[in-house]
Amino acid sequence: MLSKLLTPRNKYFMLTSALEPFIKIWLRIRLLKGKEDPRRFGERFGKTKKKRPKGMLMWFHAASVGEANSVLLLISQIQKQYPQYKILLTTGTVTSARLMEKRLPKDVIHQYVPVDTPDATRKFIYHWKPDIAFWVESEIWPNLVYTTHESGCMMIMINARMSRKSYQSWKRYPDMIRELLRCFDYIFAQSDIDAVRLQALSRTEVFCFGNLKYDAALLSCNENELAALQAAIGSRPVWLAASTHEGEEEMIATAHSILVRRRANLLTIIVPRHPERGDKIAAMLRKKGQVAQRSKKQPIAPYIQYYVADTMGELGLFYRLSEIVFMGGSLIPHGGQNPLEPARLSCAIITGEHTLNFFDIYKDMLDVSAVVRATSDINLAAVVDNLFNNGEVRNNLQTAAKGWIDYNSGALKHLMEMLEPVFDPASVPKELPQ
């Protein structure tokens, strides 16, 4: 009898209830470390100062920056076609919240996702009462999923992803993952292999029509800022290291020291993944050459060798400044950063060997020569040097990257068509249109 009561949901509920005091302590430690937003800390516990708007509410949950960016165009499309819906977006990181302040369409509400305790998730759902909920990619928090499902809200997983590692982990808890996935009315996978894994775990039908990230809009930029920086740089050779992580900036500096032997006026732009590291990076680089920091509004004078762009949400600007882009997080075992944004802007993209976070994307890009791989800081210098020297190779790489994006786009159109009856509040679909 007891074993029947101890369902996967009940076990998780009891565990997180017991751990709730410790989770609160953990969050406060994160707050002290600057990893939580002090102005909106209550949102992590399901509390908010904002009122729920009247009428139908559509809620999107995206873990962080990449997932949130992938649904911005979808949100804009829904606003145009179905203005009766108010839209709420939740993310979990301070970085994503700051970027969404700049990128979210007008009238979209942003909140931090509540921590996955019974009390926090219950307060969140009872306050917002969403009519339709979209989970983006692979963010499955059990209490939040169960509470949303029990509220009667329609639940849809879009751009769903199930990595090989996650798949193997969930296979150890088959009852729990099946119960969780069956809370969703529809699941749309971003690739065939994701669909196969999700279907095996859920034992329900999973649809696949492509990856929404290919349909994302071009990153925006301030045209005045772009013109000013282009004027400052002039005809100098320039390359960009984007979304770098700790340990990579030293390697970028080594590559620069090799490249500058042949190009005395070379400018290396570094955009760290975490802008708060800007001062530390600049201090290290000053031991090697002349540095300017964007956060301190320091100009790119002719003698500047390194430009540390330690600001938030300006990658669209720097992808337009440099044809040659190295994607960070890949020279160290971090797993790489998303190459889709520079590919969309026709950049010649370089990556290191560590690309597990976007394994399928980088594999496909390598197969069609839309990206080139560097194995070390010295090899990175050689790759960049070749791209500077050989315009045909550089142009081919740029064309292949943009062509690969165009070839894989179209998922948004299919999603809007397939969910048309769901978006109509008068419709209760029994099955999706074929």
C-alpha cells in the first residue's frame, strides 16, 4: 500500500519539501555572490509585484539566453496573429533577464522562474494562472511541471532537446520521466534523434519539424555605435573572440602575439561570456599590450591592440565589425557556444575542439565546411592568419555558414501552422492537423 502512495511525483515532492530550508539558504548564498537579482529576489520564491493581466495568458519558460532568443520571433509572431493573448516569459539567470529587457517585444512580461519547491511553484502558478504554457528545449523541473499540469493549463514542449547524457540518466528513472513527459499535451523535438529519445522515454507521439534557433531574427545593433567603431578601426585588420570563458583569454592573447608579427596594427576584440570579468581580463591583457575597455567608454585609439567589449547584449554589433569570429567556450572543456548568430550574419566562424553543448550543430557545420576547427592557441593563430591571407577561403566559409542557416530554416512556419487550433481559445483540438 505504501509503495503505491510513493509515486515518483510524491517522492520528489517530499524530498524538495524537506530540502526547502536548505534551498533558500543556497539561493541567498547565490544572492551574496551576485548570481541572483536583489531587486527581484522574491520572484525566485514565486512572489511578484506585478499583477496578472486580464484575459488569456500564454507563458513561455526558457532556461537562459539561448533558449529565450530562440522563441523571440515566435513570440512576436503570436503577438501579431493572436493579440488576444498576453505573454509571460520566464528565465533563470541574471544575464538572460538583462538581455530580455532589451530584446523582448513590447508588453511581454518577464519574470524569474521560481525555484522548484512545492511552495514556490504553487505560488507562481496560482498567481499567473496561464492558459497555455510552452517549455523551451530541455528545462524540466518536476514540481513546476506537475503544478502547471494540475492547474488545467495546456502544456507544450517546443524545440525539445534530449542529449545522450540526459537520455542515459533519465533511463534510470523511467517511471518519473514518463509521468513528467505525459503532462505535456504536445512535444515538438528540434531534431530526429531528440524525437526518438523523447518518444522512447514518454511512450507517446513526438513531432519534429526542425530547430527554431535557425529561424531566429538577426541580432540587432545600434547603427550609430557601429559607424563610430568602424570609423575608429578604419582599415586595420580585426578579428573577434566571442563569448570567451575563463582561461581562453590568455590563449587569445597568445594567438594575437603570433599574428601581430605579420600585422603590426592588428586589433583583437574580446567579448567575454560574463561581462563582469572585464576588469580581470583587461588587467591580464595590459601585461601584454595596450588595452581599451568598452564598459569604461575607452576609445579604440590606433595604438590599442586589445578591445575588451565587457558589455551586455552587443554581440550583434561586434559580429558586424569582424568577418572572422572565434566562438568561445571551445578551447577549454566548457562545451562551446552557439554559432548560429554569427552564421546568420555571414561570419567566417572558428571553433575549438570542445563543442559538446552544440554537438549536432557543429558536426553538421563541419560536414558542409561552414566552420573551421582550431586545436590550440598556436593553431588558432594559424587558422586566423590563413583567413586573413586567403579571401577566397574566407568568403567560402562565410557563404557556407549563411547557406547552412537558410537551408535549415522554416521550423517557425510549421509550428505556427500546426498549432493554429491551439492558439484559437474557442478551439479544443483533439489532434494536430496533418
